[in-house]
Amino acid sequence: MNPVQRFFRRYIFSTIGILMLFFVVNLLLVLSVMIAGYMSGTDNGLSVREVSGHMTEQAGTWTADDTALSLLREHNAWAMLLDEGGTVVWEQNLPDELPRSYTSAEVASFSRWYLQDYPVKVWSREDGALMVVGFAPGTLVKYYFSMEMPSLMMFLVGAIVVFVFNLLLMVFLMLRNTRRVEKAMSPILRSIQSLSQGSYQPLDERGELAEINAGLNRAGDYLMQKDNTRAEWIRGVSHDIRTPLSMVLGYASELEDNTGLPPEARQQAGMIRRQGERLKALVDDLNLTTKLEYALQPIRREAVDLVEIGRQAVSEILNSGLPEQYELEFSEEHPSHAARIEGDAVLLRRMLDNLLRNSIVHNPQGCRISVTVGAEEGRCACTVADDGIGIDAARLAALNQETDISSTQGSEHGLGLKLVRQIVKAHGGMAAFQQVQPHGLEVSITFPIHLPG
């Protein structure tokens, strides 16, 4: 899955999470309102059954004790007691406009609805009497609900269908909107990604995001032109410096080999030759690292024996006359496993040459250099270590983090090790730089074993 798809998948998941949070919050709000309405009801605490329990009859006369009267006053309510015939046999604060006798039909009516405009509550006593408690108009709402079972089921199913339909419609509109955003943003994200890799494809400067596309096109043109100018300048400098540098090296070699010159002059000519060769190597490194950075150097992939390349690099250093203060050794780990990878033999050889030259050039006092190559567990490993002066922490961190090392301070390890890092990356490998205790530098390189065919 590419970064563009991951971006929009996270966008869809976050939108679904927002919808779920929206439904949960609204459900909690509805429940809170219902609970608050129930808790703040005006008839909270008044029970008709309780009032009826405080009624007594003596010699045909009904009376209410102080508790019942206190409950009625507390809730601003009135009350009456009907016998089996519907006649009022006891009353308390009963409004004058209400009758004192009721038929069975009238009792059935106000039991479910209202007594005129008064909301009432009723309680059937065991002795056959009916206790009625009324409240002021507008304080209670009475609603009688009745529906046949098929109609109720149809209502519930319809409500569920409407809810699911609205949910699916919301998800459809969200996905449709996401698709429109993805269609508009995908070319921009792909262009940014390709621009970070050194290439750029112009965007269509039409549509809703025309201004963004135009600005990105201008930025891409500027960066590509800047990179091309830099690459052309480096190639031009490298080309122009080769001819005078070759002449300097040729004349310096002749003076060094001229036995008619004083030893001091021949020594100075040798120093000029060595520094010229170092300058030539730096120019070659600069040219090669530019080609790798801008994909101008094709990688000729073939089956390569990393052990053989290591032996060749060490042998060339030894045969070229390694000074006595240096000690160089080569070893192969796990000889039973072939250390063969798919890669460019010339670039891999250049990688090892740079590592060995780095240890020699930056340790003029001498050091011990070891080269180890081997294959194990599906990978090839190469380690070049020395016990020289090492490298400062800032430059070491920059090398391991693959950041620009030109701005760090310290000994000039930069260009050669940067080229090593580029060659390793071009072959799909990994390079790790670390200090050797008590001092020195160790470079560990690993490549995946992948042969063509």
C-alpha cells in the first residue's frame, strides 16, 4: 500500500470514528434529558395510594389525618373519595365547579384523561371506594396510547429502516466526498513523493485545485532546474580539471623519478604527486556521487562475489606500496557459504577502496586495518575497521541518520563515506558507522543475497 492510499484510509477511518462519536454523544444527551425530565417532575413524591392509606371511616363519616392533608398542601392538590355509586363521600379543596356525583362512564373517562381541565390520579381501594387526587391545570400531562400490534411492529420496523437508510446515506455521501478529495489530491501527493526522489511530472492546472497544482509545478520546475544546474556545473568542473591535473601528475612523476635531482626535490615532487592523486580521487568521488544522486549512473547488475572483490581491493593497496606504519589484513567468515550478491562490481570495488583509503588518509600516524567479508542467514556482510583516531560524534550521527554531513565539524571524512553510503543504498543494503573502543572507526555493511535469474 503506497503512502497516498494510507493517507486516505486514515481519513476514512477518522471520519467513521467521528460519526460513531456523534451518535454516542447524541444518545447520551437524549438519555440525560429524559432522566432530567423524570427527576424534575411536579408530582414527584406524591402517591395517591399513600394519601388513600391515611383515610379512615367512623360511623359512615370519612376523615383524613394530618399526614394526608400535609401531602395535599405540599403539592397544591385537591382530593375526593367516591363510593361505589360514584357519589363524593369526602373532599378536600375540591373545586366548586366540579360535580359531586359521577357515573361509571365519567369515572372511566377521567381515569384515562382529564376531569374537565384538571389532571387527576385515581386509586381503587379494597373496600370498593375510589380515591381521586387532582392537580392544577397545566401541571401534568396525561396521554393515552393504544395501537394494534401489527401497526406497532410496522412502526418499529419503519423507524429502524429510516435510521439505517439515513446511516447508509451518510456513509455513501462521506465515501463519495472522500473519493472526490482523493481524486483531486492523489496527483498532488504523487508529485510531491516523486519530487522527493529527484523526479517530477507536471500537474494539470485545471479544476478545483488549479492554484495548488500551478504552485507545485513552479516549485518542481525550480528544484529540477536547480538540480540540473548543479549537476552540470559539477560535470563541467570535473571535466575541466582533468587535463591540468593529468599534466601535474605526469610532471611530478617525472621529477620524482629523475635521479639527477637532489633528494629533497624528488621528495617534494613525490608529495605533489600523492596530493594530486588524492585530488583526482576526490574529483572522481564528487563526479560519481553526483551521478548516483541524480540517477545518472546506471547500475550494471550481475552476480558478484563479494569475497573476491574484497581480496582485490586489499591486494591493490598492498601492491601499491603501503607504508610501514600501516597494517592491513583480510579474513573471510563462514567460507562454506558463498558471499554472492547481485550488484555492480565496479561500484562495490569503489566502495571498499574508499573505506580503505579513508582509514589510511585520515590516520597519517599509522593504524591497523582489518577487512572481514562473509555470508550468513541470507545476507552478505562486509566490515572495515581501524584503530586510528576515529570520527567525531556529530559526523558519526549524520552518517548513521543519512543526513547532510557537510555542515558538521571535524576531520574531512565526508565525501568518501557519503559515496560509500550511496553505493550501499543503490544495492539495497545497509551501512552502520560506529566508534571502536578505545578509538577507531568501524563500518559494517550488509547486503541481501539476491542473484539474477
